[in-house]
Amino acid sequence: ICTFSRTHRRYSEVQSIIGRLKSDIEKITDATDEIIIADDVKYVFGETFVAVDMDLATELLESKKTSLETELADRTQELEDLQKTVDKLKVQLYAKFGSQIYLENE
């Protein structure tokens, strides 16, 4: 039961991470599109805005997007592995406790 709880909690965490990554990738894609029409481009390094040319800004955004897509692929694989583990544990727990245990999301 404890293993199921930990695995399910991690599954939920990974789902939220994946949602955040997808949102970040979409924002970067939008920013890349906006650079095309912008006259002045400022890029954030830490807490500082630095004026950069469009080519460098596009390159920096593409680099960031690539790293986020790689992380998204890794997290998606982790989510699939966790889902398999959760499914196996559900089968074991339902076999042991039957209808006396409820393992589904609300």
C-alpha cells in the first residue's frame, strides 16, 4: 500500500511537470514567432534583460526549446513507466483486498 501511495504521488507530480513543460514550450514557440515582428529584442539572463540581436535571440530560444523537449520526452517516459507500475500494484492490491480498497482517482 505504501509503495502504491509513493508511486501514485510521483505519477501525479510527473503529470504536473509535463503540463508545465508543455506550457513552457508553447510560450517559447510564441516568443520565437514574436521575435520576427519585433524591432528590439531583450533576452532575460537571470534577473537581467539584455539587448540581443534577433539571430542570437532565436538561437537562444531554440536551444532552450530543445532542452525542454528533451526533458519532456524523459518525463513522458517516466510517466509511462510509473503508469505500468501503478497498474501492476493495483492488480496485486485488488487481488489481496478485493472491493475493500479503493485505488482510483477521485
